[in-house]
Amino acid sequence: MKARKYSAALLFLGLISGQTLASHWSYEGEGSPEHWSELSPENQQCKTGMNQSPIDISHALAAHVAPLRSHYPDSPESILNNGHTIQATMSAKSDDTITIDGNVFKLQQFHFHSPSENTLNGKHAAMELHLVHKNAEGELAVVAVMFNTGAANNELMRLWQAMPSKSESQQPLTQQIDMSKLLPLDKTYYRFSGSLTTPPCSEGVRWVVMKHPLTLSVEQLKQFTDVMHHDNNRPVQPLHGRVIVE
């Protein structure tokens, strides 16, 4: 497990700096998800892992888990187009946290996938937000929020206004983002153990998928997909006996 956490931490640091450990991976062509394990020895869990993400969420076990405790007072400081996603990065001084299993996880960055990576009863949402957190031991927790098309989202509007159109470009965020509004008011969720959804697909990641979606407009979705030029979701992975709780 320590090796898995170390590998996850390495990729995490790469995402924060706008660099990836295997820059030639992609979502299509020779670098597409079915080939990730062939691109680098570090990516073997993309093929052999038994707790991979994303998954299809169905037949969840009622475990009466407590609603998510979140504290999101600060706004991200920069926005990055790394060619794989649009990512907003928090300042090292920010105090945005969640509490899971009595442990405090600090928000490091958040990014987007369209269509959604996790599915609900086999159905994709239009977009999925991943809020990536890390605790003092270097363990990762991802909070996922689904977006369906509907009313425009004000926080996305502010983010998209600064969204770099060119790959490998980054710029500061001058407008304040109310991070609490990127979570639904009802913080009930599905919970399971999984992995990073990008190479090296390291496992040991705590996943929290919010039950209630937010909305974005058709125009906001098009803004994102026009910049990405392709879908950026990894296909769902086998459960291998994992239990999803709610």
C-alpha cells in the first residue's frame, strides 16, 4: 500500500505542476486507455489493478453513511489546460478541506471530464467534476460531482472566462470562485475504494460520488468540449467484488 500511495503522490505532484509522468498518454489513438499499461512500466495497474476507477454505480449497499463534511472558504489561484483536462489549482495556503473517516483531507486541485467517468446505472452525466484532496499521510480522496445540462452555472462561468484555449497553458484566476457552490446542497453520496482515473492508475484512493447533480448550460458544456477537442473520460472498470455503500 505504501508503494501505491507513493506512486499516487508522484502523479498528484505532476498534476499540480501541470506535468504528467507519461505525457504521451491520451484518450484516443495509440495512447488511448486500452494502451495505457503499454506506455510505461509505471502504468501496469491500469491493466492489472483490481480496484480501478471509474465504475458504474448500481446496487449500492445501504450503510447510512454520514453526509460529507466540507469546508471550502478559499478560491483557486490558477487554471491550467494540460491537454487532458481543465484543472484549477489551490494555493498552498488555502484551507479548503473535507473530513472522511475522521481524517482531514485538504483540497489540492479540481478538474473536469466530459462525458462523466463514473456512471449511474449505466448512464453518463454530461460532465463530472473531480475535487482531489490529500491528507497529512499523503493519502488521496476524490469527491466527484455530476453535472447535467440545464441552467447555467455561475461558478463555471467564472472559471470558463479564464479557461486557456491552448494545451500546456496556465494563467492566474482573478475572479473569486465560491467553492461551496460546486457541491450540491444535499451532501449524501456513494462511497467506494478506487484508483486514479489517469496513468499510472494508482489504487488506494477513497472515492465519494455525490448523489445529487448540479447543472451547466449547453453552451457551457460546448465551451469545455470545444477546448478539449475530444471526450476525456476513461471507460468504466470492473468492480471485482467491491462494495459500493450509500
